[in-house]
Amino acid sequence: MADAIVLAKPGLDGEMTTKPLILLLTFGTGGDLQPFLVLAAALAARGYRTLLVVQRSHEQVVRATGLPYVAYGTHEQSESVLDDPDLWDERKGLGVVWRGLLPSLNEIRGLLVSHAQAGDCAVLSHPFLVPVATMAKEQQAHLRIVCAYLAPSTMRTVHDPLTVGSLNVPRWVPTSLRRALWWTIDKFWIDPDLLPGLNAVRTAHGLKPVASFLAHMETASDASVALFPAWFATRQPDWPVTFFEGHFPLRSPSPLQRLPAELEDFLAAGDAPIAFTAGTGHRHATGYFVNALTALRALGRRGLFLTTFGNQLPSPLPPDVRWQPHAPFDLLLPRVALLVHHGGIGTTAEALRAGVPQLILPFAFDQFDNGRRVQYLNAGSVVPASRANARRLRQEMESLLVRSMKLPSCGIPGDLPADAALEQLVDSVEHAFNFSTENPGRS
């Protein structure tokens, strides 16, 4: 755990003022973590005491930020999840994630309870950890929980657009059948896999079992805030009543940040490349990169492969295709011709900010819905990863490259600059916690 936690800051009159401790409860890959890092820094800048609660596998990344944190779980638990190829199966992935988290439920709950007992605090939680935070709240009633929805698909709806995994529900499907679809998903898919483990922990702490995992996750928090703008996903009539609109939590470009010298040389040596990434946590994308290389060869284009797991790349790569483990997207993406990616919400947001055309190849989770929304915005196209062979890749990339030459921009609605958007997002977080007395602006 980091040594220092800011407890107070000078008020406008020079007096020391204290604000509640905000526990930012995180989970998932690097793309899930990043928004909470941005929010922790922004909340600290407003004088809040913040404490990031992170998986131990992210400890090195979080420590480098200088933000206060505490780690839970083990590296082995995270590795077991990332090593399981079923993680990227649209039907099995959620169960893989939950089974990797189960050994840490008691640890997380205990951490939240101890901080709630120590003083005034609140929780800003990843949706998947809301049921864990709720166990602490049931024993510490003053603990306020706000769910931070990273992507719109995490909030279920029966309204359009309705995407369930790779299934795009047609507009003509009546509401009764849409409700039946969600009931079936809960009854035969989600609850049998996730509910027994959650209820076993609840029972061990003298808490009543819950009837449905997702329904509990959706209703247990005191309020919710969107980490995406309304132009990306408008509020649905059946979303939570205490829902606050937000923005993508993107960092402003730093004048001190630079691309790696070798990457800078590669970009300067020829035409803008086509960039490919399967996400920060994807260790099973060998076929993805093999097809990408074949499609690049067929198009005669330069390429850039972005992955921390270089062992899944074809070897050797030709000179006009470069492997890069990491690169800051705010600097890189404006300099590529096209971004081919998995559809994670963080990558999607960065590509929308850069105005670069996107070809989204979703594997699981929110990626299908994010891709569909990008397509609606005329910012790219989407093909499920299971159908994206080399031939299909080449065709889709060629089409997008032609379109991008005809369209000076991707047709994205104008959004606020990153600084202003982040300020408004933190306003929404404050309103969700009831920390602000101003007009809440709840949607």
C-alpha cells in the first residue's frame, strides 16, 4: 500500500477542510483500471482523500502514478484468468472473470468495512464489484456506493439499440420478448455461474442470499454515473433513476510525453500505418495477428502491432510491420491511417477523440455494443472476431480506407475538450455522492 494519503487541504479561507475518503474500487484489465486512475487524480485535485483499491497485478502501474492505493488478491489469481482462453468467449468470459475474483471477495469486503468503520467514506465502484461493496454497506449503513458504468452495455435495457453479445436485437422485436430474453439469460446463463459463489460469501457473513446477480448489481448502488458521453449512448427509460450523465475520462495530452524514439522513426519512415490491438489483457490473439499480417500483405500497407504479449505475433515480422508493446494513444492514433481493435471502451474512446477510422473485431463483454455504436456514428465498422478471417479483414480495411479519404472526419458529434469533459464528469461524481449542493443535472 502507498504510504501517504492526503487527509485535508487548505480551504478558500486558509483553514484546513476535510472531505470524505473516496474508495475507488477497481477490477479488470488495464483498460478497466485507467478510468479510475484518471478519476482518482481529478478527485484528489478537488481536495478529496482518495484510495484506489486495485488488483495486485496492477500494483506496479498504480504505484508509478503516486496515487494512494491498496492491493487485493494475488498475481496468480489474475494470471489464471488471463491464461484461460475462455475469457474471450462471449458466453463463458463472465464466468471466468467471476471465478478469478471469488477468492478475493472476503478480502475486499473486509477492507471496505474497516475503512467505513474508521470514518466518513464512500465507494466509487466498478459495476462488477457493486455486489461486494453492498455486503460492506449492509453492515455499515452509512457507506454510500456509486456505480461507475464504463460502457453503456453494462446497464441493461429493453430499448434500442439492444445488443446482447454478438446478437443485435431487431427493432421490431416487441418489449415482451426482450424482457423474456433477459430473463432467459439470467436464469440459464448468468445466475447458475455467478450466484452460488456470491451467496455463499453472503451467507457466511449472516446476509440473506440475493435472487439474481445482475439485477442485484444494477439496483444495489445508491447512484450511478456514466463514464461515457450522452452522444455515445443516450439515457434509456429503464436505466437507474439515480443516473448521472458523464463523459469519457480521458487524460489531456501532456507536453512532456513523447512516443518512443524507435516508434517515432518508424512512423516518419513511410505512409501512416494501420494499427492493430486486441486489448491489454488478451493473450490468445495469435490468429488475430496472423490474419492481420496476411491482410496487410494483400493491401500492401504498413502495419503496427500493439500488444504486451509479443509471443503471439508472427515471427519474423517484415520490416514494414512493427511490434510495439506500449504507446500513448493520444499521441499515436492521430498518426495512423486506421485502427483495428477489439472494441474495449477505452480504446474506442481514444479512437473517437483522434478521429481515426475504426474496424472493431469484438470478442466478448461490452465490445459488441461499443462496436455497434461506433458504426452508428459512421466512425467505422464492426465484424465479430470469430468471423474476421484474413480475407474479410482485407475487404473491411480497404473499404474504410477509401471512406476515410472521402470523409475529412469520421462524423463524430463535437465533444468537449478533455479537460472540460473531465471537470464535468467529476461534477457528476460529486452529485452522485451528494457531495455538491449545486443543481445536480441528473439525466
